Amino acid sequence: MARWHELYRACASPGICDQYGHMNVRWYAHFLDDAIFHIWSKFGTGWKEMEAHGVHTVTASTTTHFRKEIKSADLFVVESGVARCGSKSVTFRQHFKSVETGETHGYQDVVEVFFDPKTRKSTAMPAQSARRWRGVGEGVRARGDLGLRPKLSPWRTAGP
């Protein structure tokens, strides 16, 4: 399978843009959240299967990095891939790309944890799901991948 998978397409309509004509930050979160819901079924571990195993996932952490503003009427796509697969969690990287130029507007790292709703605690990923997820292209955070390493601001120097 390819490393990156298209999960969402949209247009930055004027109603979701700020007074400067740029998509408001709350909508980045909205679109990324909508996209991540599709990744499970993309790899054959749908919500019904998780329910059958008595688990579901919860988002433990998200970190969003902005690279270039999305302007009113821009068309964009959200692509996602697996960065890491553990025994109880999967880390994804998602990025916004311009449909017209292919430029990356920003990216997000998401940690999803398998959760037992009865005990209200994290739990091991079902074995069948784990086998699927470990082979779907871990490494979207590999060195040089899409050039998405954080860049230093011009007023900051390298350091810890």
C-alpha cells in the first residue's frame, strides 16, 4: 500500500475564513478531525469491528504545524499515513496539500489510543487489527519525507 492516503477534500469557502481571507485555525482542526475518522476503515479496521472486540479509539494528542495559509476559495486535500504502530496506539501524520500546486499548507501528528469503554482505560489493540496496522507503511515521518521538518523562526537560534 502507498504510504499516504487521501481521506478528505474541501474548499476554503469565505464563511470559514477570517477577516484577512485566510482559513481560520479552528477549521484546520475540524477538517483534520473529520479525515482521521476515515483512516480506520481505509485499512479494514472499521468502527463496527472495533465494537465487536469491545474497544474503540480516543485521540490522546494532536500537534498541528502550519506552513502556508489556505486562502478563501483554495482547494485542498488531507492525506494521512501511519508514522508508528505500538501495542495500544497508532500515531498518524496528516497533511493539508493544495490541490492545484501540491504545496503542503500544514501537517498534524495524531496519537490514537485503543480504549476499553467498560474499564475506561487504554487496552491492547485487537490482534487482527495489529497485524494489519503494522504493515501499512510505517515511516511517514522518515528523514526527508515531504520536507516537513519544523523550521526555525528567523528570530530563534538552534538549540534544545
